Amino acid sequence: MASSVHSNSDRARESSRRQKKKKSHGNRDHHQNQNHIKWKSQAQQEIYSSKLVRALNQVRLSPPNEAPRRGRAVREAADRVLAVAAKGRTRWSRAILTNRLKLKFRKPKRQRSASTAGNNRSKKPRVSVLRLRGKSLPAVQRKVRVLGRLVPGCRKEPLPVILEEATDYIAALEMQVRAMSALAELLSASTSAAGSSSAPPN
């Protein structure tokens, strides 16, 4: 009799655990779908575009002969605004924001002397153990590792987390591309209109 009561209680606990697990998975999937819908909405794109314009106005652009530095400044501003738009709800957005803070407070590296630089060149390049270990991994694990490196903040995360973050990150990047393309079209149209208005009449 006592054993049957124990078995019934165990079953009840197991069923409640399953229901909680199913509910948590359902909430996570619902939240993930909501994020994807959010990135595809026109309202979110307009909010991002307005914040991006403000951020680009504050960017200190380097001279025209330093084009790579200018491109990097624009890309960093666009990514930072995208992470702010995500409101820190994802790993990739938190990673972008924390990386920005680390770069801000990092001390500048000291320049090496010519003698130490010459000694370093003469040394043979070391092959890291991680690189050798990575070559022996199966193809799927190698691809998962590459995907984890591409998504900010997911380098050491398990596959389900990487996939969840990657899907949200891709949707956010697609919205970023749409917003920046629309801004580029507006800028080109305004410059062409300004050029035609300033041209002298025949």
C-alpha cells in the first residue's frame, strides 16, 4: 500500500516536472518568435534608423585618406545601436555592449622596441594546442565552433544556445541592412537633388 502511494507521488512529481519544462520551453519559443517579429516590423526599423542617425552624427570621422578607419567607426556605431535596440535581452547584444566598454577603458599598448621586434621575428611560429585539437574534431562540431565565433558572446556556449542566439542575431542584422540601405538611398537622393538645384541654368 505504501509503495503504491510512493509510486503515485513520484508519478505526480514527474508529470509536474514535465509540465514545467514544457511551459518553460514554450515561453522561450514564444519569446524567440516575438523577437523575430520585432526585428521584421517597420516600427522597429524606424526606431533603429533614428537612433543610428543620432549615433552617426556623434561619430568622429577620420580624414578621407583613412577610409578603413572611417568604415570601422560607422560599423561600430551601427552594431552598438543594434545592441541597444535589443535592450540587452540576448547574449550577443550584451557581448557587443560589454566589448565596447572594455575597449573604452583598455590601456593603450606600449610600442615594442626595434630589438625586441627583431627577436620576435626570428622565432618560429608556435602552433597552438587548441588549433591542433580543433582539427581532430568532427565536422559538425567544427561548424558549431565557427558559428559560435561568428555570433558575439557565444564562443563557449552549447549548440541550443548558439542556434537560438544566431537566429535572433541574423534577424537583427537583416533589419540593420534594410535600415542602412534605406538611409543610403535617402542620402543619395538628397545629394543628387542638391546638386541639380545648385547647377546653373542653361
